[in-house]
Amino acid sequence: MLEIRNLHARIADSGIEIIRGLNLTVKAGEVAAIMGPNGSGKSTLSYIIAGREDYEVTEGDILYNGESILEMDPAERAAKGVFLAFQYPMEIPGVATMEFLKVAMNSQRKARGEPELKIPEFLKRVKEESAALGIDFAMLKRPLNVGFSGGEKKRAEILQMKLLEPKLCVLDETDSGLDIDALKIVADGVNALRSPDRAVVVITHYQRLLDLIVPDTVHVLYKGQVIKSGEKELALELEKNGYAGLIGEAA
């Protein structure tokens, strides 16, 4: 579903190269964990997949279901089923959360050739999914993410993901700032989306999230490259021994 070939990318304004020849393949039905020390390029990779304009790809390609997405803007990528859950979700004053959800869902449905949801069906789906995530329905009547706690913002993003039903889900350190209860609720929401025709990329520093969202593959990123890939046991090894040994081997 996702194939990244010899990707090189830099910050557009400064010219500083962050991604330096990265190769990665994620199959449909797979949960892939991306781990690595601070500054290794994990969040940058997620932004580039989503199409953030702050970064410039200088070499290589990103294929989604066999099609290059580098020339697509973020809206086109989203319409094709690419979803990014941010580490720090933005507050958007003046945009009601419910209105945002309705417009986003109907835009996705239109892109898939499906009819728009009627208000009763839309409300029913939002109420069901928000209840499963422990979200107070009254919270969704407020402006998007405004005044939300860190945990509420993360739950709201998982709610968006469940309602939009994307095919490629990229989670950028979704566990950041979550307490144990919130982490379990968010993980349950992600696990509910696992399916043979959907891929999930989980970017995280810590094994604790991978105890709840068990990955099929683990990839270690360092200085903009994947330096080692393995199965779920690799994350346990990293939790025990840290990154120093792998970095030494890659140097």
C-alpha cells in the first residue's frame, strides 16, 4: 500500500536535509511501527507523506497503491484515503467540531462516489463512535480542539479517523501526553480499524503503545534512514537496550 523509494527531503526554507535515502514498504493489512531517537526524521516523514509544504522532496518517490503522490496536494492525498494524526493537533477557533466532521465525512464520501450522509445518520454515527472513545458529545459542539486537553485532542483525532475510514493511517506520536486510561482508549480505537485493506503506520518512542497496538513490523529510523527492520520483538529489544547499539552498527 505504501512504498517509499530512496526518499531525500529537506526543510524548504533552510535547505537542511532531514530524510537521506529512506526506503520503506508497508503492506495492506499491516501495522508498521516507526521508532528512533529524537531528530531522526520520524515526524518529518509523516508530514511528507501527508503533503506538508514546509518540506521539499529532492529525490526518490512515495507510492500509495502503486501511484506516486508527490505531486498531489494534501487534500488530494486525503481524498484518496491518506490520514495523518498529529502529535500536536491544531486548535481552529470559529470552526465547530461537528461541522468540521460533517464536511470532512461528506467530502470523503464524494471522493469515493458515495452519497452524502443525511443529518440523522451523521449524528447517529458520531454519537456511536464518540461514546466508544469516551468522548463527551457536548465537547463536539465546541470549536475544533479549542480548550481540549491533550487527551481530548488525541481522542478527537482518532474519532476523525474512525469516521473518515482512511486506507492509510499515519499516527505521529499519538501516545504523547496521554495517561494510561486515555492511551488504552485511543489504542482500542486504532485496533478497531485494523483490516486487510487498511495499513497503519505508528510513530512512537515507547514500547508502552506497542503493548496495546501490536505491530507486525518495526522499523528503526536514524538520520533520515531506516537502519533496521524486524518484527514486534525488535521494539522489546529497543526498550531493553536503547538505540546506541544499532546506531553503532549503522555508523
